[in-house]
Amino acid sequence: MGIDDWVWIDKKAEGLSQFEGKSLIGPERVNPDYYVFISSHFIDEIGSFLENKKMYEWDDWIYAIERAYYEGLLEHPNDPLVPELLMEDLNGIEDDLKEVVKVIPYEIEKKELEAFAKSLNFEDVYRINSNKRYRRKIMEYFITEKLHDLSSFNENDVFLDLGAAGSPFAKFLHDKRNISAFALDLEEGEFSQESYYLCEDATRTHFKDNSVSGASMHSSFEMFLYNADTALIQEMARVLKKDSKLVIAPLYMHKQYLSTCSPNNYGKGYADDESLECIRTDCWSWIPLARFYDVRALEKRVLTPAREHGLMPTVYSLPDDEVEKDEFVYLKFILELKKQ
């Protein structure tokens, strides 16, 4: 970024002063003409200065924001980024999907979506004023609501939201809809104090055979490592009741089979063997894998195993003018797997 020096900023600084050879300025001197960074490049140097001053607890209060991410970028300057994906590419993918699975056009009624968004009241959780993907997230939940007909569920219906530790959706269904909803994730999240937010492997759940009335995945299916995507299909075939379904929104497709990851996770062994591993720069350091299928990989890893285990696949496709797309992150395809 062209940065070759750094300064200290301290509220106790008086005028122009120095600390260990570096300028020390007060926060009042920081104005809109300044760029303020906590730099991963200098964090070790800064830490050494502080340790030499016997400030051994420095790492409790000063740290490099997303250090792993930036170091990953520096380590992999020439490795592939996620290939471009255009709307016409998505339309071509849809044509190819029609060769292997039933594809149904799906249109969202705007007034219904607006009313649903108000009932969710997720504006603060998903930062409606600053999150450019807010509407897409609400659309995911709305599609799940409609495809499952969740308004017909009650306290006797078990509903699973998978890969959902940080999602408020299960809490909404539990508190506002009186549904026996559970959120499952390998890690604890924001709502882990709730007894129905379970730290549990979605591919090996404790739920009994034929006991679940419905399940959903919202921007999580693509992150199931190794063969967990296929294992998840098998587990849902076990726990779902007859005529119940799993809804996956979105179903991420691309022109080619991709294993995308944060730069610090590139080359760490998370990528699928037959895929192109590539770096994404929109997600900081926390994604070891986000899988994008091509049609062949989808058929091999998802559609065929689903059919073999009694789940009938259907893909729903939003019209172009309804697609929430941010480069390669988008909501166009939704996968429904219905137990026969």
C-alpha cells in the first residue's frame, strides 16, 4: 500500500514528541486527511518496542486487524483469484442445470417480502444501513419460509437450521412462531446461551429417524469441508419425515468447479481434489472453504447421492432482476431436497 513508516497515537501525547525514535501524536491530530491503519507489517516491530519497555502485556490491547488475511495476500501474490462471474454466465449455468435436474422459475412478491422482513426485525443483526447484502439475507429466509410453508408449523414440528450458530432465524421461529426450531453448528455463536442452539455436527445429529419436519441452510452448505456436503445429504435423508424437505439457499454454482478460500487458507489442504482452488478477498481470514459447484460436480456430490437416498431434488431460479449479486456472491439458485 506504499506505507513505509508508522507513528504512535496516544491520548497523552503533548505537542510533537517522540517515543523510541517514532513520532508520538495525540488523537486530536488525526483528521479526515489521515489514514489510520493497524498494520500487520509493523506489528512485530511495535511489539518488540513495547517489550523492551517491559510492557509485556502489549498483545492484550494492541493487535493487527486481520493480520492473517493480509499476510496471506502477501504470501500468495500470483495465485488465482475467484474467476469473474457474469449474469449471462448464470443463465448459461441454468440451461445446463436443466439437463440434470428439474428447474422451476421462482418469483418473489415484493410486498410479501417487505412484510416478512418487518416480522423478522433483523435490521440491527444484519446492519440494514451498512450491509450491502442485507436484502439478500432476508430473501434467503423468506424463500425458506415459503418453500416450507412455515406458517403451518407448530410446536410439534422439529425444524433444523444448519450451519447457523450466528443466525437469529431459529430464535425467530422458536420465539415468534412457536416452532421446535434448532440451530446446529460445529462452533458456538452469538446465541449459544439458548438451549436450542446446538454445537453439533450436522452430518451426525442426535435426532431420531424420520423425526424432522423441515431443515434449511442459509449461506452455509458451501462451507461443509471435504465430503461433508454429501454426508449432510445422507443425514437429512435419515432424519427428515416423508414429504419433508431441506432447502438450501443459495445454491452456489459457477462456470467451473471452485474451492474458494481466504488468502491465509490457500494451499492448506481444504480444497476439493477436482476443483480449482482460488483466493477470495471479500471475507477476511475466516473461510477455509466456500465451494462453488459446476453442473458435473453438483450432480456427482449432491444430486446423485440425494436420489440414491430418497431425496428428490428441485432447483428454483430467480429472474435476473431479482438476483442479489455482489461479484461472485449471489442469490439466484435454491436447492430443494424433498424426502419421498
